[in-house]
Amino acid sequence: MSTTLTKTDFNFPNQTAVYHGKVRDVYTIGNDLMVMVATDRISAFDVILPEGIPYKGQVLNQIAAYFLDASADIVPNWKMAVPDPMATVGLKAEGVPVEMIIRGYLTGSAWREYKAGAREICGVKLPDGMRENERFPEPIITPTTKAAEGHDENISREEIIAQGLVTEEHYKVMEDYTRKLFALGTKMAKEKGLLLVDTKYEFGIRDGKVLLIDEVHTPDSSRYFYSEGYEERFEKGEPQRQLSKEFVRQWLIENSFMGKEGQKVPEMTPEFIESVSERYIELYEHITGHKFHKADETDLADRIKTNVEACLITLRKDF
């Protein structure tokens, strides 16, 4: 079994704060910079699972960097440098406590709600008669509140503005950026024989302007179907071939776990963990078109610390 990084406890020069998320650990440097470390933790149903996934952090960090670079000319983002396979350094922004989820197809949690009778999600009305994995006429935006702990909650555009989570002006920009990013991601996925099914984006405010932050189009934040065979499978009502974290959720559901009180996470065997790692690497290679090169695992924490500190010395000269 490969080495994994499931916990970090760095103390970088001029560090002023640290936030440990479900998967990423974010270190604030002074008042201007942030270091985001993508760990090998994996979460599902808003629960951090007990075992790490080898190379998952590297996959997430490098896919995010790939798409941040590809979209920088249409949506400004926080990224400045990627000094380590598992870490990105960039501009500090005040995070908006809302995840902008956009869906091109009726699947996942949206399908589970729809199947249970819901015909409106986050203020968006849905027509009767839709089937699982059916393409929406136009992508729909279904935001959630970003919970520090526990489950994220669906929320409408109107509620976001009424609660003062973000100004109406900034929310309009976030919506516009969300649609532009999804259109680009859809185009890039199509070129690789994939369908970008749904995804989420997070934004921050810096100097009064909206910036794209966090991960972009990774298997943790996105769902992809293989385009080949989609129509045939849909017509027959068969499950789609997909590259996403949904197979982990399905495995948990089959083993009677959905993050509810009293439920126990099933045993994650070495074979299962290795299969998850392979799926993450497969998605990286498929969506980027690049061969995945496994970084040296001898001492992950020391490697990250050395690489990030060297980067910060260079970047601090600009602040």
C-alpha cells in the first residue's frame, strides 16, 4: 500500500491562520497569500472516511491547476504557483460561504430528490416526466450553503441574497462565471470523449472583485460520463459509465452508509482503496490527456514544506 497524507500541521513563515477542510488544508500567509494543500483524505455524504487514497491529493491539485490555467482568460482566479504536486499557492480572498453547483443532467442527489417527488430544487422548477441521467434543456444552478461542519444545505438565489451571504451584484457575477466555466469544462470534456455532468465552483472576494478559488473540475467536485454509449444506456435505463466519486457513494449506499446518525462506515479494504486510487488516476489522464507521474512519496510532509517555503520566499518579494 502506498503512503498517504491524511493530516497536515505546517507552520510556514509568516503564517497567520490555518483551516482544515474535508479534503484541503488552507494556510494563510500574512494578509495576502494562501497555501492550499490537497491531502489524500476522501469524503462522502459530508463525512471524512477513515482511510486515505494514494495519490488522490496529487490528482486533485494537478487537475485543478490544469483547469485554473485553461479558464484564466475568462474567469479570474487565485492561483499564482504550484510548487508541489499536492500544493498550490495563490492570492488570499474572502471566501463566499456558498457552493455554486451547476447541473447539466438529472443525476446523483438531484435525481434522488426528484425520484422522491421534488419538482423544485433551490428555487429552480423541474418538469414532470424526467428520467435518471436525462440532459436538462439548459444547465441549472442549484447552490448550497458551505457548512464548516456537517451537511451542506440547498439554498435558492433569493435566500442567498436575502441572508446577506453575498451581495446581489457579486452573486450575478458568480452566476455568470459559473455558466462560463461549465461551458468551457463541457467543451474540454467533449474533446476527450467525456460529458461534464455536474460540478461545483467556489468563489472569494478580493479588493471588491470576485475570484474563482479552490478546486475546478476534479473528480471530487465534478461528475463525468463517457460520451460513447451515453444515449444507448440512457434509452435502456442502464447505469452510465462514469468517472467521478459517485462510485464511492454508491459503494457506501450498498453497504448501508449515507452519513446518517448511527450508521457505520464500512471497512475500506486495501483492494478497495487501491481501486479508488486507480479511478482517480484514470480520470486525471483522461480529462487532461497527460500521463500521470506518481510523485516521490518518501516523506510527503517534508517534501511539501520544502517546496512551499522556497516558493513563498520568491512570492513574498512581490508583496
